[in-house]
Amino acid sequence: MDVERIKFERTGGFAGMTIARDLKPDDLSEEQVHKLSELLDDLEFENLPEQMTGSESMPDEFTYTITVETRRGEHTVVTGDASAPEKMQELLQFLNRLARKKKNP
Amino acid sequence: MHKHSPVNCIVPPYMLKNIATSGTPVQKNVAMETLKLSAQMRGQRQALADFSAATFRVAAGGKDRVVYDARNGSSLPGTVVRKEGDGPTADVAVNEAYDGSGVTYDLFNNEYQRNSIDGNGMRLDSTVHYRRGYDNAFWDGEQMVYGDGDEDLPEDERLFNRFTIAIDIIGHELTHGVTQFEAKLQYFQQPGALNESMSDVFGSLVKQYQLQQLASEADWIIGGGLLTENVNGVGIRSMKEPGTAYDDPVLGKDPQPGHMRDYVTTISDNGGVHINSGIPNRAFYITAVELGGFAWERAGQIWYVTLKDKLTATSRFQDCASQTYQVAGQLFGAGSVEQQAVRKGWAEVGLNVDGGGTPPTEPGGGCLEALLRMIGAAPAKR
Ligand SMILES: [Zn+2]
């Protein structure tokens, strides 16, 4: 998948702190871009349902809104830690670690 | 025992328990009969069963903890690393999850006669080391899950420590389980913020109970010790002064309001459940400090009974204000210092206990004194 941009938003969580990031291939290492493409391809991200949450969030889980833009268009998926299927967990961990706030980033 | 008890009102179970455990056989009997009656009145067989078990405990079979290790993966629950009765391991997160859920169990069991999350001895499952670099803890509907914070970053970049570090976080997550079995508060907007607040209230009480702190001695901070020294903050939330827990160039500023006039309307965070919880949090803090003593006793009892018997899935702040006031009247009498403290607590966050909700119906009027007089243990007049 030729990713042009990923919009990542994480809300909720025990601390209730929102993170919103625009991730572009140019800002990532070659290795990171490769890994990301691999994860998205494995998931067939474009074909995932837009809502991958239960009817209600589980207390304190993060809610993720992930939009992947490619040349062919964009696709958005909303999911949560407890409701995401097992195969999505690695992508969530990967994006989480990329996007989270750090001292001296 | 007579057909009609002279004391047909609700007495705090913790008082009854004290009487029943330390009283004479006659006193024990009276306390037990009174509890039976009030349990029948409320149609709560379970409360009675729990009370009997707590007071005349013969067999164990209450506290049952299991701690699992996700080994940085996301499969739940993971591998069992410590079971009830096992000694400490070399892993601090495992021991914190074990000990913290134990103190939480004890608070609910000893003070509110509640046998675990479901009131029926449900096993307390905790998973530690969830994923890698996971800055969070949550309740997944069946168990507690804890991340290690920023353990994967160099120390000078870390903002969060492991989430088991603060015992009130453990109490907070377990209380989500209690709420799930009782009021079932929707996790959205005001019912969701009440759900969050109940978890902060009992989370903080677990910490105070562990430390045997008076309301005036407690810090009323949620998540103390969770932020690293790279962050300018003392924790995640302050029940005493919402909005003051942290103010940091990287993390931003604590967004919690402590008054209805500052209520935040947002669609983020399930409608601001972790933001607006500051309002009911502060109402509890004021009530507890106004009453003095141990916050888990009178203030905690009022909030617990409200969570168990009054709140519903769609309850809003006003409902909680009116109902805690009503419950305080039922437990301690109309016009009691307890009821006045509840009124003050909500007034200071901009809510009038007389507004909306169902009006107080219980005549009250010193039912506790009546019971104590009957068994010859009347306290000095307040
Ligand atoms: Zn929570």
C-alpha cells in the first residue's frame, strides 16, 4: 500500500489525554515506513469496516480513529483497545508508540 | 425477636458490623435482626448473605486474585504468574496488582459488606505488562489491564511510569467492575462522568484505607507517582482542586472543571467523561472533609449505597446530588450533619440537592441513635 498520510487520533484512556498526529512517510525512517505498509497490507486496511468498536467503549480504553490516505483515496477506521481484533493489535501498538508524547522528542 | 422491630430504618452496615462483631450476644442479635429487616425492606437477599458472611465468617472463599503477565503482547489474560495465597514474586508490577486488588477487595468487603466486584465472590483478574509502551490501564468488562507506561523509551523521554504504581488506579479500575454490576452507568457524557467519578472516589478511598488516613490527611490525588520527574505534575486528577494536577509543556494542563459553570461540552473522550468527573469528584471531597474522620465510613457509605441502589444507566449529576442527599437522610436521619455535608458538597460545585430527582421520602430522624439506644450503646448527642 502506497501510504501518503496517516491521520491518527487517540482519545480517552485513564488519563483522558487526546493525541492527534499526522504521520507522513517523509517524517518516518525507511524501516518504519516498511513496517507500516506491511501491517496495513496484512490487515487489508481498505476493506476493514469503519466501526470496529462495541456499542459502548470499555472504561478507560483508548479509542482510535485511524485514517489512511493513498493515491486511490482514504479510508477511516474507528476502534478501541478492547474491541480491536487480535490482528489489529500490532498496528495499534506501532502507531501508539510513534504518536505518543515524549519529553525532548 | 418481635414481629415489629422498633428500628425500621436503614442503619449503615459498617456500624452494624462493628456492633455485631464486638457487641454482646444480645447486641449481635439485634444488629443481625435489624439488618435482616432492612434487607427485606429493600428486597436484598444478597446484602444479607454478604453481611452474614462478613460478620460470621466461617469459611474463606471470598478474596480470590489472579495476576497474569501479557509479556508485552496484547492477548488477554496472558500467563498466570501469581494466584491467591502465593508469595510475592520478583516482579513489582505483579505484586502491586496483587496487593492493590487485595486492599480494594478488603475495603468493599469490610466496610460495605460487598463480596468482590459482583457481590458474589467474583475472581479478581489483573493483567500486567500489556503491550509495549502502553500509557494506560483499563477495565475490559471482565478484568483489569495495565501497561508499563513509557518503559521502552530512554529515561529522559519518559512521561509515564507503570500504571500499577498508584493503588488508587487499581481501585479505580475495579470500581468500574462494581459499577458494571450495579448502576450500569452508560460510559458517555454525564452518566459516563459519574461512572468515572465513582471510580475516582473509591480509588482514592482504597488508598486512604490502605494508609489509614483521615479525610483531612489525604492528598485526594488520582494517579500520584504515575508521572515521571520529567513532568510538571503531581498526578492525573485532583479531587480537591480539579484542574490543578498537572501543567506541563509536553502534556498540557489538567482540563478538569470543579464547578458546573465550567462544565466542558465535547464529543471527545466519550463526551468528556474524564474531564467533567472533576465536578462530582469535588462534591465528594467537600462532603468527606466536612464530615471529617475516615472518608470511607460515612461519605463513602452514602456514595456506595447511591451507586448500588439509586443510580441507573442514564443518571446525571443532578440525580446523583439528589440521591446522595436522600441516602444520607435514610442512613443518618433527615437534617443530620451527614445530610448537611452532602448538601454543602454539591452546593459548592453548583448543584442544589433539592433540584430534580425524587424527593427524600424516608422520615429518618436518628434511626442510628434509636438502634444504639436499644442495645445500650447510645453515643453522646451530636
Ligand atoms: Zn476510569
